[in-house]
Amino acid sequence: MIAVIADDFTGAAELAGISLRYGLKVELYTCDMVATDADVVIVSTDSRSLNKTAALQKTEQVVQQVLQLNPILIYKKIDSVLRGYVLDELKLQMKLMQKDQALILPANPSLNRTVSNGQYYVQGKPIRETGFAADPEFPAKSSFIKELLNDDSIAVLPHTATIPSTGIVLAEATSAGDVKTWAAKATNEMVLAGAGDFYTALLQQRYQQQPQKELQLQLPFLYMCGTAYDQSQKYIQQVQEESHIVNYVGKNELQEENAEFVDRCTNMLQQKQKAIIAFDAEQLPFDVSAIQLRTKMAALVTAIVNKASPAELFIEGGSTATAILEALQIQQLIPVNELTRGVVRMKAGDLFITVKPGSYELSKEIKQLFT
């Protein structure tokens, strides 16, 4: 068994999707795991949306549970652009696993996210010059790795370097070849952490890719956009201009019980078989917090699901997905389809739930549904 500990739900789902490529049986949890014969068990701590103390408490609880499974590999899924409490959680995991070495490879060269010369680049630009500089919870105030992580003690090394026998190494990578080189250097003496490309390279050492299951999206289809990422916001605006099926959440919706909003979305799902819920950034109070936004989104979605019974939910944003699943009391999911990288469809009872990180590309299947 392989065990994955992810710091947010969309990251957990992304690695579930990668696991599906190799014909592996996958189970994803948002709470305590149960006895299972799955090839891959993934648990989302959602620690990135917690305060630091709570994040470390959750991480400790999950690591201890995972160790009881005695997996052949434990992989720590972190945010590819290093948001969250990356080193704090990793150092705690090293202590609990009684290991003195850790190897972190956050870069995703396949998505044009690279690390070289001590800096992080997105689409060829230093990360502080991209939209990640405006992240509401973990803004990228620098492009230098040690400044992003606020730690001078880590070693940031190229793929040609020898890994020290102790300490934390952050691996530079600009190509798939670099990632494979680092994967070949990984040993059982290390705590391994990183993003999707590193996990893929580790699986490639053990398994062969398999044909994917056929995808057939069902209706009614409810789409929730809980990300502030600019590309997603522009797509939602485009759909509204063309189809008028977007229900915006603004100041009034944040402050009211929203029976009218729920009725409007329910009627739209019944009549048009699809609807979108998104935040109206121009109408939100300037001092509203990310926690308030995802809590409101979760409450609205729960009310709509209970009233309209959609067949499929599509959620953008990891913390938003976690809040919605918690409100719906969904704690275990079975991944069934990888639509595209990071866009993964899972089943919980009779409901299908597809999730996507805000900064990732939308799959063609979803775009076709809203064309």
C-alpha cells in the first residue's frame, strides 16, 4: 500500500487521479481511515486552511494513523508553489517517522512550474510577478525558495548534486528528466514530499500505465467556483455573458439566510440542468475573510443539494471543496476518472464530485458542458 498525506483536498484528488492512470485502486479520506484493501490510501488534512497550531495537530494525528498501516511508501503532498506550513509539517513528520533526511520536490515542469538557481518560476516568470503574489492567505512575496519558506537552513540543490545524509533538501527541477533523476535518488531513509510530477515519477518506478475508464458526466450539474484565481474568474464571466446561468454571491448573500438564492439555483438546475455559483468580487465586503467565504459557499451548496439533488458537483478550490464536503458530511470518496491533470471525478454514495485546483486548466469535458 502507498499512503499519501495531502495538505489540501484538491491536492489529494490530483494524486488520486495520477494513481488511477496506473490502474491502482484508490480511496480518499477527509477524516479517520478505515481498514481497506486499496492500493493507495490518500488522506486530506486540509491543514493549509487551518491556523498553524491546528495544522500541526492535524498533521500529527494523520501521520500516526498512516504509520499504523505500514505502507511501502509515504508521500507528503504539498502545494506545488509552496503555500501553507510546508516546513513545519515536514519537520514534524520527520520526527514522527524517526528520519533525519527529507527530500522536497515542489516543481511541476509538466505544468511549466520550475525551480532553478534558487528561485521558483511559473510559466517562465518569477513567482512574485505572477498571480500567486496576490494569494489571500499565502502570498508569494519573493521568488527565492529560502525566502518563500522563510528558512535558510534547507539546501536548495540541482539534480546533479549529492544529497546530504541529514537535513532537508529542496530539489531544483526544470524538466521531466530532472524529476526522474531525483526520484532515482529517493530512498526509504528519506521523508519524501512534493507535488504531482514527483509522485508520478515515483509511481513510474513501480507500475505501468493502464487504460482509463470511460467518462460520462450526468445532469443536473452544479458548478461551484471558490477560487480567486484570475483565469477561473474570467471563464465564469464568459459563461455568464453567453448562457446567463451564473448565480453570484455578494454582500447581500453573505448577510442573509438566502432562501431566495437557493430557490433560484434550484429552479435553474431543474429547468436548465446546470448552474454555476461564484463569488462577485466587486460586491464583497473588503474585510471579508477566506474562511467566511468558504463557510457561506458550503452552506449554500448544502441547501441546494438537499433541495435539488444534483447528480454531479464540480468544485474549484481546495479549501472550498473541504468546507462543502464537511457540510455534506462526506468523509470517504472513491476516485473514478481523471478528466485532466488535477481535475478528478470521485463518487460518494450516489453523488459524483469533481474537484479542480483554481490555478489548473479546466478540462474539455467541463467546457463542453457549459458551451
